[in-house]
Amino acid sequence: MQETKFDPKKTALVVIDMQKGIAAGDRKLAPHTAEEVRRNVGIAIRRFRDSGAKVFLVHVAGTDGADMLKPLVDDAPNWGSPGQDWAEFVDEAKPTEKDIVITKRQWGAFYGTELDLQLRRRHIDTIFLCGISTNIGVETTAREAYQHGYNVVLLEDAMSAMSKDEHDAAVKFIFPRIGIVRSTEQAMSMLG
């Protein structure tokens, strides 16, 4: 199958939650380790920067805690107490002056942020998406991107979840209906 080539001027990499409090090396992820995800995210970031395409680095952070979602749920994640550097990007995703940093207060990167505005002002119609967690921040953002009319390319090995089952369910059942699923290497060959 011949792959589509995407114009770097109309394409952006959107990296979800590659921050110290989430993408730390000691966090148990599956099927890809945090180290594998950081490596592949780093490859994607370098390729996008080298091609002149935009990189959007998204992290979740609060100001005083009152700005974060707190609805009643049966299975609330226990992230522990955020340390001072919890929201800082990991080394592989350190922003440069050309990158755009988006701060979100919930799972998805579109709702309540300026992500859509910044993409549209740059005439971007395609996003390559990666980060942690596959079935939470990445999936929510992918669904939102699809609903906003963006083409979505999902870097399967540049994302991971708390379990292989969670990751696989998103990759197998959701992502093919809202985008194109490829490995980092395959996806990078699609950037013209």
C-alpha cells in the first residue's frame, strides 16, 4: 500500500503529557515502557523540527487545584502528590522557542485550551499524535481532533497505557475509526 505524504507546513506533531509526573521511568506502562515511549517521542520531535513542521507539547497542570476536574468516579487514578517538577517536560520533550506549549486541565488537549485556535491559525489540517496514556490523554485528544475535522496519524509505539489491554483496545477498536495507526518509523516516512 502506498502511503500518503503529508506537507510539513500543514502538519503538526501533538505530544501528550510527556512530563516528569507521568512519563517517569519508574511508572509501569504497557505494552511499551516509559523509556521506549520517550525514545520514540524524541525521534518524532526531532524529525518534525528538522522538517520545519510545528511541534505542540501538551502537559496537564493546575494552578491551585481548584482548576482541575474532580467529578465522582468509581476508579480515580492515584497519581500521588505532584512534586515541584511534576508538570515539567521530560528531556526528550523539552520545548524550544519554536515549539508551542499547551497546558490542559483535563484528559483532552482541545477542550478549554487554545490548541485548535493555534493549529487553525497555522493552516494545519493533520496532526501526528503520541504520548501517555494511550487510552486517556491520547485517545481523548484523538477523538476531539477527529470531531474538529483533522486528519490524525497515531504513533502506536510512541504511546503506552497502564496495561496492555487498555492500550490494545484503543489501538485496535478506536484509532482505526478516527485516524491512521502506524509505528513511529512508518509515520515519519509519511512526513513529506
